[in-house]
Amino acid sequence: MVAIALAATSCVEDKGNYEYTELNEVSIDEVEERYNVLSQLDDLVIKPKVTGSLSGEQLDNYEFKWHICNGGVTSNNGAPHTHKVIGHEKDLNWHVDIESGSYSVIYTVSEKNTGIESTFSIPLTVSSPNSKGFLLYGGVNGSSTIGLDMLSMPVNRDTVMIEDVFDNSQLNLTSPRKLFYSGSHYNKDPETSDAIKFYMMTEDETYLMNIGDEFTIASTFSALGKIDCQYDIKRPIRPVDVFPKGGYNMSSNLSNRLRMYMTEDAIFANSFMGLEYYALPANRYSNTATSPLFKFYPDIFFNIPALSNYSATAYIYDTDSDKLVTFSINFGNVEKSVEIEDKPNDAWSFDFKKENRKLVYGESGYSSSGLIYLLVKDSNNGDLFIYTMDRNKNKNLFPIDKNIAEGIENGKFMCFSPARYSLFYAIGNTIYQYDYNIGSQKLIKTALDSEITFLETEYQSGHKSNQLIVATWSDSDKGMIYKYDVNTNPNITEIKLRERDQWPTRLKIKDIEWFNY
């Protein structure tokens, strides 16, 4: 608490009779140096102790007024200076209903008998509760109607569940599918930076979202006109994956130069240092106009650098030829896909056909070595293998013992742990943890109360590689979200529930995305 005193003249000269009248100087204390609140969520409560040099703590002769001055707001892009009256009592208890930014709270104490005003300025920072936390995307109360909620996690504040950060009451959008967030960027000004992108995907459409104190639809992706392709591809054009995404270092971009959109049947990539515009699909092996497009696995793989957020190599899996390929980049333009040469004594080949194998599942893992994880099946005998590759194209292969990895071919929501040699998958209400390191393969099961609808490695919120985030649903008990710690001791295979990190939700979760704007 600090005491705030008004600098004022202590007496007034009466030129008629040369007598002096001493003024009552007002001061306030028991007020914080700065107040920090969340927009639309918090109440701003200030209870100043008001003292007069002549009147002491007597308040009968005072009138009070509180108002907000927006002259210092950083987010209103030069809006006119305005004052908003928020109270007329000695104490303030006001629900914060203004946008995020930096403000001044002006407290005016007026003397009734003289009309003299004493004014005090108190700094106020208003933050958006939607700027940091987990975005939760799913069906409201188990229905097909989409809901977007947030587990808001402001710095030094308790976690709060905020429902309907996107208002779907008028649009009534249905069939939630996936969220894409590119990550933060050094230039956050939406007027000058095209780097930050947040998309919300349904079964029918992909929407570019406005980011701010609330999430609103800016446009459908197809209406943006970013892609003007002469190929006969599925329209309206909409992405099913985006690169770059949040990286190993918090949720920053992995590349400040390359943006890639994977649509339902074409891939487009280009530099976004200038305007985003795409004409040439990259899922072809020649840059001639008649070169056919190949089909692909619906995910972009990338090696996450350990300490850098400026570059990353992207890969795609050609399902027509069963090959893992990368891209040819010419002055920032991605013109075509290119095959990759194997190194001598590689554990596996980029050309999966050489061993008659096909990709079953793949992901980009949060590993300091930038590992890509691939689950692969032998087309001849059904054997399963795990392929890994780091950013230097060093490869490892791990055969899967299906006698140990119970039900793996029926598993859903697969994810790899970057903290140990473990593959996680879900069947019904059970999490399966399969340790795949050669010579120490084992399986443990963890049963939950309800059916699992989401399971992923969770790195970005706490920068820890040994955590899982899980969502469940039942019509009777509704939804739950849990976080688990993965034991990193190679001799102990277990996951442990984080008691403080479990939250009820009204949504049947389809996707969870860490958001840090």
C-alpha cells in the first residue's frame, strides 16, 4: 500500500483584507501502486483511506467520483482520449468491462463547501483472460454444436474456466474438428504482421479467427483468396494442417520465413515475409503445369530445433508412392517435392516400398534432438515398427512386440513421449503405455472413469517433456480434463495424475490447443 498526497497550495490570500485561509489538504493511502485485473472477469476493488489536513478522517463534507482514463491504452490504435465514470462512492467496486490495455483510474475528492477538488491517478493494467491458457474445442454437452472455451492461466493467477470465448449462439456452427495456432511472433501487430494465425476447423469449413479480448470469425479460409490454383482440387479450399506451429521454445513460430497450408488434396508453401499468396501446389515432383499431384498423409512433420525458433525442416508422406519427402525451395518459393537420399547403414529408408511398409501414424515430437516419430506397418506380415529421425537425419528403428503392445492396432489418439521410449494410445476408457526400447519392452494400463476423447503429449504450457493431457466424456458425468506426469526413470513405467490439474468441462473434447498470445 502507498500513501498518495496532492501537491497543493496550503493557504489562499484574501486581497481585500490581507487575511489568509488555510486549505484542507486531502491525501489517500491504503492504495496499491498499480492494479492488475482481467477484463470481463474481475471486479476492481479499491478502498482508500481519505484524510484531510484539517478535517482528519471526517468524510461528511466530501463528494467522490471515480473514472477511467483511456489516454494510455495500448490496444485502441489511437482512439480519442475519453473518460468513463465508474463510481460515485468513497470506495470503488466495479466490474471490469473494458478492453485490455494500460489505463489510469482517476479518483476525485470534492469539498462541498468550497468546491475544491483533489485528484489522484492510480495506474491500472487490464489483461485479457483469453491471452494465455488452453483452448478447449468440442461439442457442447456432447452435442454436435461447437463450443470454444478456455482454461485461462494468467501469470500469478488461479486457473479459471471461461466458457464461450467464441460466441456461437447466432451462427450455430456444428461438427468441431481441429484447431491450428501458428504460435506467437516478435511482431504481434495484426496490421503489419501476417505471421500469427489461428484457425478453427469444422467438418465443413475452416475459419480464420480474430484474436483479441474475444475470438470472432474474420473469414472463411477460402474467402481469403490466398490460394489461386489452376489445378482441379477440392473446393472450397480449406487447410487440414498448417506449418509452422508452436515450437520447442514456448509457443513461438518455428520459422519466420515459411508458411505452409496442407489442404484436403494439395499442399501450398511460400515465404510469408511479404504478402501470403499461393499458386503452385508442392505435392508434385516436377514444376511443370501438367505434373500430377500425389496424395499424402494429412499431417506435416517437422524437426523441432532444440534452441531455435527461426527454422525447421518440413516433411510430408506421399501415400501414392509410400515415401517420406521434403521440398525444393527457390528464393522462398516452394515449387515441388523432392525425394531424400538415404545415408549408408540407415536403420530405415525414406522409400518405405523398399521394405514393403506403409505409414500408420506419425507426429513431430517435442524433443531436444528434434525427433520425428513414425509408426509403420509391414504390408506382408503385419509387423509393426517405430521409426525415429532427428534433425540431422539420424534414424533409429524399434520393432513392436504385439504380444506385449496389447490392442495397439485398435488404439486411438496415439502420442509419443519425448521423455522416454514410450508410445501412448487409448482404447475406451484406458490409457496404454507401451515402452518400446529394445530389450525392455513392457506395457501398463491406466483406467479412467469415462471414455477417452483426447490424448496428447503436453509440452508447451510448462516446457516439460514428461506430461500428458487427457480428456474424457460420459453423458452422465460430462467431460473431464486431466494432466499426468510420465515417470522418466527407465526402470519404472507409470504415469501419475497431477492432482491440481484436473478440470470439469461441458465439452466433449475434440482438440486442445495451448494458446499464448
